Amino acid sequence: MNKIDEIIQNWKNHEEADRVYRLALFDYYLTRYFELAQQKFDEVENCNISDKAMINFLFICLNSTEKESYGLFEAFPRFKIVCGLSRRILAVLQPDVERLFVLMPEHRMHGENWLRRTLKQRPKLWHALGDNNIADFIHDSSVGDYARMIDRGFDNFLNKTAPCCLADTALPFDKQTEWSSLINASAKMLLTQKICTETNRRYTDIRNSFSSESLVQDKQLLLSVL
């Protein structure tokens, strides 16, 4: 059995085990995100990997949709995040979200920023990985198909974005023209329009709120602005 599956499937609470799988996938996404940021910035430590990382994750999920397929939204169906709205990728109450984020193997939240953990900071749950990264195992795990969707999202979308679309720098927001253009285009998405009218809801279940065809339309709009 794959090392990640072996660790998570020993979890006594099966519903929470599913959530930890999602955290492992999101952690893998952040690993790829930091790698890309390091390629585009000389000092990635000086760049705040904050809300842009979450908004770009939503775009990666959109990129994974195909006709009659929800792609990554099968693994991450619930969102309340569009252009700066509060984020929620797991269908649990906020204290539980914070508790679960502590279980992420390689990243942690510090304020609004995502930071790498050192090996000593890795939660006990993941000690069986040894010195290896989650990326060394996730493609052969039971969620490997979703990991490959994340990879395609980087190839098809994030690799083509300007550096300021990846992280916040010292450049004032009104000077970040590429990012502003991307966000302005997203305002035309069905996804954005619908979630903005439901801001009082705790989260939006993408699969219950949108057809795969409507998400593909949003995907085409997203790709058209690159």
C-alpha cells in the first residue's frame, strides 16, 4: 500500500480521513506553488504566499473541469472564495478547519500566509514519511489522479501567469496590472456571480450549484485572458 494511503487509512474517523486526503492534496498544490514562485522570484521568502495562493487554487480547480466532469471539484466540492472573499475548502466548522490545517504535512498558516514547515515541525501523523516529501508518494496514492490534475493546472495556467499573480510583493496593488486584469475577468464568471450573491452562506457546494458545462464556460473565460 502507498505510504500516504497507509497513514490515512489507519484513521479511525473515516469522514475525517477523507478530509485529511484533501489536505494532503492541497499541501501538494502548495508544494508546486512554492516551486513555481521560487522560479519566478529571487527571494521567495520575501513574497507573501497568501490569498493569491487560495484564489489560484480555485482557478486550478476550474482548469481541471471537462464536459461531464467536475475534476478537482470532486475532491474539493465546497468553496466560499472569489476575489478576496473568505476561504473554505472543507465542509467543517471554522475551529475544525484550523485544527485540520495543523495536520498538513509540509505547510502551515501564519496569519494570511502559507509557510513551509521544517521536518521538525511536521505533525506526528506524517512522521512515517521520514525525510521524504508528500510529492514523492502522492502520484501513486489513491488520490493520484487529482494530483495529476493539479500538475496540469500548473502546466496550462499558472506557469503562464505573471509573477505578481502568484504572490504579493512590495508593488502596490493598483500597479499589479496583470493581477487586476485576471481578477476583473473572473468577475464575469458564472461562479463569481453566483457566489457573490450567496455571501451569507457558509460555503458553496460547487457540484450542487453548477453544472459541469457552466464550469467549462468559466474555464474557457479564464484561459482566454492568459
